[in-house]
Amino acid sequence: MTVAGILARLPEPTPCALTALRTSHGLTQQHIADLVHAGLRTVNRWESGQQPIPAAEWELLWLKLHG
């Protein structure tokens, strides 16, 4: 599948979507942080809804897990 095809199936970057994506792949918040080069506290804030998930990190994570 092409990158464009993968990104076309990309859901909205919500806290629930991030948690579901992470748990469905059996990953910890630290694993997610490492994959997108972010800090653990940042990923925690994304999942708790305290901070929005930037589109670039969301797309990068999605591509790394589905690409």
C-alpha cells in the first residue's frame, strides 16, 4: 500500500484513538514516545487530552505501525 493510501485511512487524532492504537499493538506509552521521538510526559498528555496530538506525530506513528 502507498503512503497516500495509508494516510487516507487515518482516523482523527483523538486521545481515545491514540490509546486504542497503542493498546491494539501491545505498546506502552514509552514505546509510542520512542516511535515519534517525543517524551513520555508528552504522550501521557496526548492520551489524557491535556494536549492535542500534532498531525505530524500522528501521521508518523500511523505510518510506522501500518506502513
